[in-house]
Amino acid sequence: MELCEICGVNKATAWDHDHATGKIRGQLCGPCNIALGLLEDDKERMRKAIAYLERPPTDALYADAKREQLRQATARWRAKHREEERARVRAAYAADPEKFREYQRRWKRDDADGAKKRRQNENLRKWLAEHPGKREEYNANRREKQRLDRLEQGRAKYRRMMTDPEKKAKEQARIRDYKRKQRVELDSAEKGA
């Protein structure tokens, strides 16, 4: 079994030839033969490909390109969504001019708030890029704030629920059942030990 003269790993399945003279150069595997064909037997292109492969990889360029691509796609989606929403609202409220004017005022206010929030986010991103040591501290503070917000939302939901007598009774019954179940499990664990 002949091995490929370039990679030396795969079985040689193709005869490579010089396209200018037509003379056979040797036996190659399919992938190596295709690679030579795609590079059009151009030695300079092959040298550039080798130099490219020897260059150390960098994630920064790829990450920046992906981030920019995502930013542009998001901007396109927002613009499209904004125009669709405006068209829908104009059609819905065309018959009632006062309602339409109120909607326009609300839209402008929301748009201004969104622009302000985007500016704040951009400034924060720049600041974090300039102070890389602060990123972990910022992320920890943000996670803690999110945790406290979720806790407060749960408390508010619980307070709302406890104002309704029917829901309050259901919740108290659920708590009683849970405590009873815990006692039963604890007693069975003690008897088993």
C-alpha cells in the first residue's frame, strides 16, 4: 500500500501531475491532491498559507468581528421592529388622533430612555475595558444586585398573595403539608439509625 507523498498518513489514491507539462509528479491522497489543486500549484500561495498557519492564533480579532456582526444584526432588527411597530400603531390609531398623539409622546419618551440606557451601557463597557481589574468586582456586584432583586420580587409576590384570603389559605396549607412531610422523613431517618 502506497502512502501519500505529502502527508504520509493516508493511502495514495490519486496521481498528481504538472498541469503545464502534463508529467506525473507522484502519488497523493485525495485531500492533499485537492489542496494542491485549490492552491493552483502556486508555490507563493503555498508559502503564504504556511506563514499563515505558523502565525499564533488570536481570539481577539475573531471575538471583535463576531461582536460587531452581532451589534449590526441587532441594530438592523431593532430598526425593522421599530418601523413595523410604528406602522402597526399608526394603522390602529389613525381613527383616534388624540390617542395617536399620546402614543407618539410615549414613544418619544421611551426612545429617549432607550438611547440614554444605551449610552450608559456603552460608557460602562469603555470604562471596564480601561480598568480590566474592576470587571470581576463589577460582575460580582451585578450578580448580588440581581439576587437581591429576585428576592424582593419573591417577597412582593408573597405579600400580594397573602392579601387574598383564598390564596393565603392555600399557601398556609402547603406550608403545613411541607412541614409534616419533613417531620415524617426526619422520624423515619431516626428510627432507621
